[in-house]
Amino acid sequence: MGTKTGTEPRQKGTGDSTKHCKFIASSGTSLQSSQAKERKAKPSGDRNKIEYWKAALKGGVSGKYFCQIAQGNRRRRFTFSTNLQASAEKARAIFKMIDRDGWDVAIERYAPREAERKRKAVLGDKIEDPTVGDLIRVGESLSTRRVATVHGYVRALRHLVSECKGIGSTEEIPTGKGKGIRIKDNRHDYRGGGLAKWREAVDSVKLAELSKADVELFRKRYLARAGQDPKRLDSAKVSFNRIVRNAKSIASKKLRPDIAELLVLPEPLFFDNVSAEDEPSMAYESQIDPGELMAKAVKELAEDDAEVFKAFVLCFLLGLRRSEADSLLWRHVDLQAGKVKVEPTEYNPLKSRKSKRTIPLADSTLSWFRAWAAAAPRSDEFVLRSPFAPYTVPRKTPVYRCRKTFKRLIDWLRTEGGIGSRTPIHTLRKECGTFLLKNQQLAVVSRYLGHTSISITMKHYADIDQVMQPADPADLMGEGATKTSIPFPSDQEKALMTNRNKVGK
């Protein structure tokens, strides 16, 4: 009875179980040691290089690579494939998109299921009687435009609704005993809470309460404010068209089906069938001598303020936008070929796809770039130097890295350059397009400036009356013009035709 048989159950902690525990321990030890050998040191260096992400990747149980990507105050784990090179390239692409466009855009692109869950959690069920605030919230969530662009759409929509419903943004505030009152614009009262109150009042308006008639009344009042001054009236027409156009963009035709899945929109929306005002000619008319301006800049800025002169050259000779000049990198300047590439970077995604372009440099301009490159420290990444670090998180309003340089350039243009416009730096870009059009074709200039379409160049830069050339029969006939006598009227015939015209009148 006391003899143990092989059929009896083994006691806990005895027999083969001890061997089994030893096997787990030994295998665990070997596993830990192998993991310690394979564990890589914390990666360091440039996160734009593929080597950084190869070092950052770790292998999971399934054989797939994964890593944590942190930017700002947020961190998330991403899982990739079993291919090290492909996983590293994808990790770098995700980081660049997060750095350039923000976390929401990257999650939408590389983790669509998570983005969809978040969107449903934020937006909730379909809203039967939506307000202006609901339309703004859904439009911002669905739009893939730049943050600053969508912010402009939202501002225009709120402006339009406040005008249509008479939601005032100003209030009268007493200034003291017998000193009268002052007008306060709540839209600029961010710290005092006036802006929040105005937005709350506008966002609470029901879309169904707005109509096309409200917009037409706003049009009448808005244009009446300009009075009888033709210039002010033309400016008011342009502004009215811009407000309505941008307000419509928050619920564009492309987004309308997706918005309709979340909101029961009235058909049509109050701004859908609003016609635009006939705008005046938007062609820029130069008021300065570009040659004199260039000579004065070389004389007064080239040695006294090199950074301001750099900014002047980038905007005046290369026609760069301020954001493009602010974020231009030395790696995009080819000193051998004499070309500057305007490309999207982690610091500036560019205004549109057509903004990506290559600009040739004249010999004199190239010599300046070579001198600047020779004087710049190797650690300098940007052509324009600045003590401020660039913003990598998308912002609703632009904050330029070289804002102090641009401020000095604006002051110089107004005092010494004779440019009194509201946007002197953008005037340099307009001057560039104007003098380029005198010797180059419209399509070439449009490409040089990075316009989305040639119609923009035609609308804002090309004065057809100035560039129009007469039809010369000698050009049509070529060499035959020298052999064929073209009957031009003699002086006597001209006098006879003049008399006939007088008699006819």
C-alpha cells in the first residue's frame, strides 16, 4: 500500500516538475541573455535619417518590427512589417508627417481605424438640427487642408453669420468721468473673454435659421459702407467675394457628402446660391523703379545688414513667399548648378503642390549665395539665420522664424524703398513677377512664382495692355517683307483721311 506506482499523481514540487522548472529558468535565462545581446542602445542622431529608425526598431513576438514615436507631449506605438528597411522607412515617414502636419493628420493616414473611432467619439450620432458650431466642428474634422487655411474658412463663416444675424462684436465701454466712451471689438478680446462670448453666440445659430436673403442684405449693407468712393467700393466688392468664397469652403462640394453623413443639412445652405460681385482688375501696377530699388539695396543693405539683404534677394529676385524664404534650407541650394529648389520640408509644407519648383540663379545672384554659404557655419541648416527655432506643429496663424529680420526689411522698404503698401514684402514678390513678364512668357512666370494655375498669374500680375504687342506684317511675311513693297499711306493721303474724318464727324 505504501509503494508508489507510476499511475499516482506527482506531488507538487517533486519529480519531473523540478526538471521542468529548471528548464523554464534556464530557457528564461538564455532568452534574457539573447534579448540583452540583441537589445540596441538608445538611438541618437538625426531622426530624418534612416539609420536612426533602424536602431530604434524592435522585434515583436510575431516577428514584426515596432517602435515608439514621440513628438511634442504625445507618444504612440506603431507596428510595421517583418522587413527592417521597409519598417524604418515607414517609421521615418510617420515621424516627418507628425512633425510637419501634426498627430491628427498622421493618425488619419497611418492608423485610419483609430482616427475613425476618435472621429465617431468626438462627433457622436447624426445631428438633426445642426448649428453653425456643428458645421465648423465637422468641417474642421474632415478637411485635409492646412490648419491655417481651414482657420481662414472658419473665420469667414463666423464673420458672415454674425453679419447676417446682427451679432455685434463691438461694445461701448466708458473711459472715465466725462471722457466719453470707447469702442471695444470683442473679436480681439482674447484674454478678457470677449472673443469666446462672440464665438459662442455665433456658433449657437441654427443653420436652418439662415437664408440667402440674409446674405443679400449683408451684401447691401457691406457695399453701402464704402460710400461713393470708387476705390473703396472696389475694395469692398473684393472683400465680400472673399468672405463668401471662404465661408463656402468649410462645406465644399468635396466634403459635402461626408458632412451629410453626420449632419442633416438644409438644402440648399444659405450661401450656396449667392452670386459674386463683379471685381475690378486685380493686376498689380508697379509704383517704383525696380532697378533703383535693387541698386539701393546693394548699397545700403549688402554690408550693413546681410540678413536683411538675403531676405530682400529671396523675395525680390527669386519671388519667394515669406514662408518659403523663412524656411529655405541650404541643402536645397545647388551652388554648382546655380539653382534653388523650393520643396516641402518638415518646417514648411508649402502652400500648394504647384508651389514646389526649381528657380535658376543669375550669375550675380549665384555669387552672393556662394559668399553667404562660405560665411555660414556648417551647423546652419537655414539660409536665413535666426535665434528662434522653427515651429514644427501646424499653427492657425503663421509665426515666422526670421520675424525680426522681416521687421527690419519692412521698415527699410517703407522708409528707403518707397513701398507704402500694407504688405511690403509681398510687394517685392509682385515686383518680381512684373519685371519677369516683360521678357518671359506668362506660363514661365507662373511656374517661377509657384502659382496653382496660370489664371492666378493672369489675374494678379499680367497687365495685358502693357505687354500687348502690335501685329507687324513684316513678322508675318518674314524675308518676303524686304522684297515686297508694302503700300503705306503718304503724307498727302494721311491729310486727306484726316479731313474726311472731320467731315464725317
